[in-house]
Amino acid sequence: MKKNEVFKNVNELIKENNLYHSIIISNDNQLQLEEISLEVIRQIYCFNNSIENDNCKWCLKVINKNNLNTFFLGDGISKINKEDIKSLIINFSSSGLEDNKNKVYVIANGENLSESASNAMLKFLEEPPKNTYAIILTNDRNQILSTIKSRCKLFSIENEIKIDNFDLDLFNIIRNKKREIVLEFLIQFKKRDKQEIIKTLSDTLQLCLELNFKKIPELILDSLSEIKNSNYISLILENLFIQIYEVI
């Protein structure tokens, strides 16, 4: 989904008074994540429900990051622990400091939540205070606890900047023996959903079998079997891609 489609979707839900209380925004570019989340926050607070910045009091407060009803947790790198979540819950269970009914908290990034922090969030996500909205940012949605994902609306944002001379097609990497980008491809590939990973590997396996590639089909088949029955997908993929690198 492109970011403008997300903004339009969010705006329509706000106008219908039907916005999801918990949202996950997924993108592998951290700066783009922060920019997108700021725009979603602006729309939530905007006095006129404008899809564009209309310079109302609340739009300006959000843009200038001086809205006291918005709370940011995490730096996008460090672990977020249970005590951090407890503090957040206390803050958002009390009255807001601003004269706007809405309150928003942003977690950067959801994959950095410890297991205990994730569990502490669950009930708060299930029964949020009135007019309270959660925005969880992530570079890798696969690393977010499934019970948290099930309670949130996911917006997966497409990158609008293409990487030149970077072939993202796994089969073409193998067929053309592009060893130099195998590991680069792996970094992006690990961030996909499990079902997307399985489909890509299955399609690649079929093409390799049709062209009678040696060794590669066996490697992919073994890895597919492991992925379908394991939660340690990243490790399995790393082993697979190292083997592909060595074979091609």
C-alpha cells in the first residue's frame, strides 16, 4: 500500500468515527516510518478532519511536536521493557493534559518489545481508554508477537524509492548467479510475512525444477519444510542463503 492510500483510508475512518484504536505501520525505512506516523497523528488531532495540513491549532501542535497528549516510547533500536509499558498505561489511564479529547501513543519499534512488555500491552490493546489510539511502528512485523498483531490494523507501506540495479527476484538471482546481491536480498526477504516467504520459495523451487537446476531445489525444499514447522524463520533463511551463495 502506498502512503497516500493509507492517509486517505485513515481520513475516511476518522470522518466516520470508526478509526481503529490500534494500528501497526510497517516499512523498512525508519525515517519514512516516522514521517508517516506523524501524518497519521496529525489527522487524528486535526480540528477539521482535514486530509492535508490546514494549519489548525492541532495540526501545528503535532507538526511542532509540542502536543502533550501524544506519548512516544522507544528509540527504534533499544529494547522496550515491561516497566516502560506500565508507565505508558498509567499515563494514558489518566486525564489528558491538552483540551483535545484524543490521546495517541507511538511505539518505535514493535519488534523491540520484550516478551514481558508485549504481554503487558495485550489487555491495554483489548480495552483501550476512550479516544486513545496506539500506533506501533515496525521494520519487521514478523518479530511482533502474533497476539499483538491480531489486535491491530496493519498498514504495510511500499517504499517509494526504488533501489537501482538491485534485482529482488530470487529466481533471477539464482539463474544469473548474482552472488554479489544474495545477502542484500536476504536482508529484505527476512522482513516478509511467513506466507509470503513460503510462496516465494515455493515458486522459486518450481522454476528451478523445471530448468533442472542442481542442488538448489533440494536446499529450498529442505528449508521450506523447516519454515513451515518452525518459528525461527530468520535463522533458517540465513542458512539457506549462505548455501545458495556457495552453490551458485
